[in-house]
Amino acid sequence: MATRKKNDTPPAAEGQAFAELMQQMAHLPQISPTALAELQADYLKQATALWNASLGQGESPAISDRRFAAPEWRANPAANFMTQLYLLNGRTLSQMASSVEADDKTKARIRFAVQQFVDAAAPSNFLALNPEAMKLALDSQGETLARGLQQLWGDVQRGHVSQTDESAFEVGKNVATTAGSVVFENELFQLIEYAPLTTEVKARPLLMVPPCINKFYILDLQPDNSLIRYAVAEGNRVFVVSWRNPDESVKHLRWDDYVEEGAIEAIRVSQEISGQAQINTLGFCVGGTILATALAVLAARGEQPAASVTLLTTLLDFADNGILDIFVDEASVRLREATLGPDSPKGPQLLHGQELATTFSFLRPNDLVWNYVVGNYLKGEAPPAFDLLYWNGDSTNLPGPMYCWYLRHTYLQNELKQPGKLTVCGEKLDLGLIEAPIYIYGSREDHIVPWTSAYRSTQIFKGKKRFVLGASGHIAGVINPPPKPGKPPKRSHWIAKGAALPAESDAWFAGAVEHPGSWWPDWSAWLASHAGAAKPAPRTPGSRKFKAIEPAPGRYVKVKA
């Protein structure tokens, strides 16, 4: 009989540990025996058919997955069989995840984890299993592999998978090129005033508040798709917040700081420079959440500085957060608070931009991760120059306390929409006190801010509201300019026939009419009705008090995370 070592776990302890493990496993999500038996029977039937087809006894099903579209996959019998089996395994695992008996959030998390595994395990991701990459290596006598290794080493040094040729772009040179001047700055943001493109401008200026988790120039990529330039060309005097990319010196900043020293300060400076008591305002994504919070704080103080509010893909009611909901629960928020928040053992810390960027990329891993792993490293293909993907990789940090507050009080506890529930900047919040007319935009295929969630904002505000639904996703739906003359319109948008905004988004959509092309002209016409009379365009940026500091796009946006 083997002798037990002195440090071995005693038999009683082993038995107790095993009993606890069995008890934990008993509470794990399970699949009913009936559903599991059906899945097994269906899997064996399909696997048998695939095997018979590989032996010439039947025809393999067509593969529509673009990862395996190259003719080398079909021409190689082993690769074809392996691909068919991989796709079958992936479908079965996904069906098993969907069959788990658990609450909706647990099932969503299991589906997400399973899909991450399935996508990572694709044979296209491995050189030895990818006949297309192998043929390229043979035909080039190894040059593609050499280039792939060089690009891999470059990405290791950069700390992320390259999605575009980053050397092809420079902020202020060929992206973010609309002319303007920085007219104010503090430790949190720079305020840019853009040079007019018309001889006259509307009396009330437009202040844009972009998201602080990205850089503002998503609104100013190229002249042809710049919402900023479009708004200027439409005769608006445009101010834009350029958030600072936080470093260690500002890691202590809170949500209240972003509201008071960010959005509210930008409103006040825009008012003073323009000489207008009321201004038009626009918020994009979390920038819209910050803007709405700021306007609610000012409303609680008896101020109504907004002549209008535009909210683009913005969450105010966080009842349905889309795919991001799987990352948020009490345990995950507490972990963030313990490591990044003001009461963490090391004090407040930064949430580094690359972590956020990686998280968002893995929401669509085949498009934003594995596609570039295969192309950059296995095939040795340099990624093409693409302005939007350059912006997507130009990540920003966030102060831990600000991020933790945002996670807990919006995504987790959904308190922003509840009148009087939250105190921000010393004021009890009630979004319903904002008196300005509201233009609310959602994107139909948005996986970050589901359009049905954006629509819920129509039930929060009490004044006049207009809801418009655009095609495509979170970014492409918003950045959808009108076509050049002679060019066909891209995408489309939906507008309801009447002004009614029923409680349920499905009821609104049932009465909406699809219109081809961009939603920008509809918004511009709506904005013009709140912008006041025309007046001569200012000859110089800023004012006597707020003089031009430097040309747009300014220093803050050029700081790398």
C-alpha cells in the first residue's frame, strides 16, 4: 500500500472537498436529458453524412463562411472535411449553449464564451491547418511567413493587433482636418471652435459632446464623411469637446468632474463666446449620457441652456445593454471598484485604453481579431489603410473612479432614468426637467446601444421629441453622409408618419417609413428650426476673453494611450 506523505491532504478533507465540488456542480447550468439526446442524435447524423461525403458517398454541403471562401479549402479533401466538421462542431456547441437551463443572463454569458472558443478554434487561424496560407508560403518561397513574423513582432511592440496601416494616417494631417481653433482648455478637455464655411451662421451655436472612451475625430475623419464639417457647411457655428486622454495626473477624476468641469464648462464657454443664452447641443454615445446628465444638473439649478438636444446612439435607460450586459454584474463591478476605484488599496487607477479596445474587438472577434491574425501573420498581408479602423485603434484611457461610478449607477443599477435617485454635482437628477426639444437617433444593427434601448429615451423626456432610426451599426449608422451628386444613396433611415412615440419600440417601427439615404439632412432641417436667425459669420475664433490657443484638432487628441 502506498504511504501517505506528511503534507498530503487527509482522506477526510479530500472527501469533504469532493463533496463540496459535487454540490457546486449540482447547481451549474445543465441541459435537459431530452434536449441533450436530440442534439447528440442530430450531431451523429450530420457527422456520418460528412464522413460518407468525404469517402465519395454523397455531396458535401456548400460553405458560405467567408473564412473558408478561398478555392484551396474546397480543393483539398482533408481541409474540406476538417472545415465541415469544425462548422458542425461550432453549430452543435452553440445549440448546446442555447439549450442550457438557466436565466437569460447566464445563458447569454455561456453563449458568448462558447462562441469565443469556437471562433478561436477555427482551422483558418492555424498555419498548419490553413491550405490557403500554406500555398502562399510555398509559392513565395517563405516570403509571406517572413513578412508575417515581421508584422507580428511589430504588433507585439505596439501592444495590439494592427487593423490598418497606422503609418498612413496622422491626426490633423489627413484625419481630423476641418479647420478650427482651440479656444479653451482645462485639465479635462479642449474646446474647439470650427472656422465658418458660410458668410452667415445661425445665431445659436452647436456644441458637440463626443464619447470620452474614444477620440472625437470619429466625427471628422475625412471631409466627405465628417459630421462636423457637414454641420459647419450647413451654416452652424460649431464647438466640439476634445476630451483629454487621461494620464496618471488625472486618474482621480470622477463622473461629477466630467459633468461639471467637462460638459457644463463647455456649455458655459460656448454661451459666452457666442453671446447666446441658449445653444444647440449634441451628444454621441456616452457623450450623450454625460450631456444629458449635465443638462439635468443645470435644470435642477434652474437653468435651461439648451435650445435643443440631439442624442446619437445614447443610453439613458440601461434596462437592455445589448451584448455588453454579459460583462456587468455585482461581482464584476465590485472587482473594478476594488482595483480602480478611489477606495482601492493603491488608490484610484487608470483603466487603460487598450483593455477597452480589446474588449470591444472581441465583441466581433472574427471581423476585428482573427481576420487580422490570419491576414497579417499567416498570409503576410499588410493591412490596408482605413481611416475608421485607424481611429478604432487610437484608444483612450479612463480615470478609474469615473469608470466605476458609470458602471455601477448606469449599467448595473440603471438609476440615471429614475427621478431623484442619483445626486450628481450636488444636485438630485431628473432628466424629465430638461425642457429642450430632443432629437434621438438609434442604429438598427447597433450591438453596443441597441436601437430599442436608444428608443426608450423617448419615454424619459417630457418635451417635444423626434426619433429617427438609421441602418447599420453603432458607428457606420451615424457616419452616413449624403452622397455626392450623381452617386446612389448609401443605407437608409426610418421616420414615423406622425409625431406619436408609443411606449414600445416595435409599435413605433410598425408605423415608420423607410427613406433611402442619409438621416443627416432630416437632422439638419430639425436643427435649423431651433438655431435662430442668420447673422454674419465671426471673422476670428473665440472672443476677447477666450482667445485662440492653437489650431484644431489641438494637442489633447494627439496623445496616445
